[in-house]
Amino acid sequence: MNNDWQSVFARDASLFPHLADLPEDQMLLSTMSETAYRQASFLDQRLFTPDLQRQVVSWADVAAVPLPPLPKPQYIFHIGHVGSTLVSRLLGELDSVLALREPAILRQLAEVRVSKPAELDWTGEEQAERLEQVERWLSRVFRADQRVMIKASSFVSPLARPLLADRGTALFLFTSLQRYLQTILAGDASKQEAAALADLRLLRLKQHCGQPLDRKDSLSLAQTAALGWLCEMVTLCDAEDHCPSASIAWMDFDQFLNQPGAQLQAAAKHFGRDLSADSAGDLVSSPIMTRYSKAPEFDYSASLREELLTEAAQIHADDIRQTLLWIDQLARRFPKVAAATAKAESRR
């Protein structure tokens, strides 16, 4: 890159705001082609290679770049492990969509919102201004007929409320608690992730509910996994409740797998895209549906997923049953937990 990066940044999406050094108020810009965006499962550090051109600039310099008016991005928020990358890849095949999957900078701002790092000492107004700036930077496209669709990380759900407040459009992906538990318990990596995130999820649930739900050291394996479902469902329900002007559609991933063509058409329509039944059928019959979305070099199909979930349901049957009872008890104690469980049932 060179000192003319400002004109490139203003022109299109080829300079991606990859990561921020928030204490130093700096930004890492990376060079991305439209093809690179289409192929990327994650827009974070996993993209770093020796060939990736990148440059560190000041946040203020990026904020000073004049940008033309751009449509607000549309969003896919989700509870994690519910096919959001798959849905994003399918919708990203539409010419009018520039799909951004899991921009790391949004996760950084979500962490600030939840834990408020002391070294930043941002006011609420400063947090809102930074988020507005980042959303504007992520709105840039390559062609006038494109609009950005951001598939956020599940850790970014705390930002759903401010991002959707001004007539935002979003798809909320979820599945039932029982299916979610089977999904997490079916894989070693997902179980490890659930354990590593337990403290943060308990903190977020305390912020929503006003008091602690339980002690981490008292939780079983399935209860620890259930924190993920509960935390993200409560967060998304809260966003919907506080964003009356937003256009939000809920999609159960298991229903999507049962009727992928019709469900994909419905998602496209929600985002204002015309997708014929034939075109939807072609997309859900393509190799996208039979590859692991986060790592397309691996096979992964709906039938394989079902086999793994059935096995997990059998192995962890007692723990899952006790965890469902535990969630029922929490629902009687905490109205927000009750609202989240009721929402999941009403949308199935």
C-alpha cells in the first residue's frame, strides 16, 4: 500500500478495516478483492498470510475519509452453531449481495460494550460514535447494485440492539435448546469453546437479568453448553424488544434444513432480494450445501449432522434432560429467560 490509500478507501470495499488497536487508536487495513470476500469464512486474523497486503493507519485518518451515502448493511445474527455461515454463503451467491462474514472489528467493539476495558475509558456516546463509524466503513461495496450483508459472530450479538435501532434489517438464526445442546455436545471443539466462554456468558446473562443465574463450578457439561443458547437468545430477544422500527425475521435452522429452497427464498425476500424457486433450488443443490461452510475443503452434509446429533443425544441423554429442567427452573425465576424460551417455541 502507499500514501494514496484514502482515495482507494473512498472508492470501494477493496481496503478492509480488518482490526483495530483500540488503546493506540490505530487501524489495520487489508487489501481484499471481491473474490476474496466471497471465499472468506472469517474476516479476522485467520486471513493473515505473507501475501496479504496490509497497512496500519490512525483511526482518525480513516474517519476523515469522505464517503458517499451508502445503504445501511443488512445483518445475520445468530446463537452460534446454527448454520449462519451456510446461509450467508448461499445468499452471498446473489450478485446484489456483498457478504461479510464475522468482521473482527465488530467483535472488538462488542467486547468493549460488554466488559468496558479500563484502558479505553470510552463514554457511551464515544462507543456509539465508533460503532457508527465502523458500520459506515463496512457499508462500502464494489458496485452500485450491491449491498453489504454482514454475518456477525455470535459474540457480536450485544451490538444487535444499537446496529438495528435505526430501521435495521436482520435475520435471527436459532434452533431449539435441545438441538443446540446436541450440536455442542457432539464435538470436542465446541465443548471446549463452551467451557472457555462460560464466565463471559454468565456475566452477560447477569447484565440482562440483574443478578447471577448460577455459579460456573456448579454447572454440568450440558448446562455449560446451554449458557450459549440462553445468552444469545436473551440478547437477540432484547434487541428485538428495543428495536420496534427494525425488520427482523427469525429462522429455525432445522426448519431450513427440512425445506432449504423455500426457506432460502423466504430469507432472500426478507432482505428485499428476488430469488425464484428454480434459482433457490439450484443454490441448495450446489456443493455449498455439502461442504463444511467454515472450511469448504471438508465434506459436511445435513445427513452427517443428523448422525452426529443423534449420537450425542444418546450419549448425553441424562445430562440433557436435567439441563432442560434447569432451564425451566431459571425461566420461573427470570422473566428474560422465560421470554427467550417462549420465543424459541413460538418461532418453530
